[in-house]
Amino acid sequence: MTPFDRQILAMKEPGMEETLADLRKQIDVLDSQLCEMLAARLALSRKVSATKTGCAQVFRPSREAQMLGKLLGDAPAALKPLIPVLWRAIISSSIAEQRPDFTIAASAEMRDMATNFSAGQLQLVNYNEAEEALAALADIVDIAGLTKGRGFSGVIKRHNFSGVGDETHGQHNRLRAPGAIGNASDPSRVFKGMRMAGQFGNTRVKIKNLSIAKILPDSDVILVTGSVPGPKGSYVEILNKTVELFES
């Protein structure tokens, strides 16, 4: 039983049959609660924006996809077609609250997809050709993406430790060991943030201030100077201060 089901049951009085007016009253109560929750979410979005002072990034596709997947996993089958539509509207409204000047540049073939994606909540600039949409980007852009996952890695690979050294003086199998991680008696614990072995890669990284060297519209290729996060064939985001490139 979901929390909504329990709340509806709490509205009923034992021994009484529900009339149409009673059912409508329950729906009105739930609608009011939904509006209150949406208003609270937008208020939190404004607080998030205040904590991101000086940070231009408000569009997080990986996080949004993760949250949408969780909602779809928990939702009943009847709601699954509706949730993505509602979720896109809520997320787009949240982005608009954080960045009122946020704009999506879309070519003609991507116009309908961009409109559905933003749920009509974000500014959309239409271009006839893909190269015109690409030209909307500044010469200096940021590129974000998920780095290549490297699994569980040791401190030398993960944190660039140099190892113990002195290989000829009886080090045996300690060449790649992390060394001491804390005092035994005081403070008798490992401090938070201690660099140790663990999951390496598969994290979101944004490379800032990359120059667009050339745009090849016939091949749908953008050449930039510098490194780009992620393995070959992965998706990346091309960002500047106000324009988000919407392209497949």
C-alpha cells in the first residue's frame, strides 16, 4: 500500500459509503497537496541555485536519468506512460528557476524533440540548419561527460601515488601499497577523505574553456582543442553560459 492509499483510507469514516462528492473531495485534497509539494520543490531549486554561485551548470542529464529511472521503477504500471511527461515539466521548471536565461538551440529536425524535452518551460531558439545551431555556441565552451570506468583501482592508479620505492632494499610485495592511513592510538581512526584504493572513473567531469577549432556540419562533427571526458562513442554535453546544444 502506497502512502497515498493510506492517506485516502484515513479520510474515510468507518461504516460509511463513499459518495461522488466524497471522492471529489479526496481528489481536491490530493491536488492541493501536489501543488504544495511542487511549490516546495521549486523553492528548493532556488536554494540550489543560490549555492551554485559562479557555477553555470544546471543541466544534469545523468542525474535526471537516474532519478527518472528510480521513479519508473517504483511507479505502478498505469502511471509509467505519464511519469516521463510530468518529470520533464518539473525538471524544466526547476532549470528555469535556477537559470532564467537558459536557452536550448535546436535545428529544424530536432525542434519537436527539443520542445517535448523542455515541456515548453525553457526558451527555445529554432534554426533551419544544424550548422546554424552549432554557430550559436561560443568559441569557448565547456564539455562535460562521464569518464571511462576503470573499476576498483589501487592508490597508484587512482591517486598517482609513487609507491614505496627502494626496490633493492627488501621491500618484497609493498611496492604499490598505500602506506600508513592513520595513527593507532590517537586519533584511532581514519580521517574522512583519506586517499585510498576504491572505485575509479565513471564520474561526471567537466573540462572548461575548450576552443572550437572547426565545425563539420556534413559529418556532424565538432573539433575542439583539448581533451574530452569519456570513452570512445560516449555522449558528452557541449555547454556555454546560456546556450545548451540539443543534438542527437
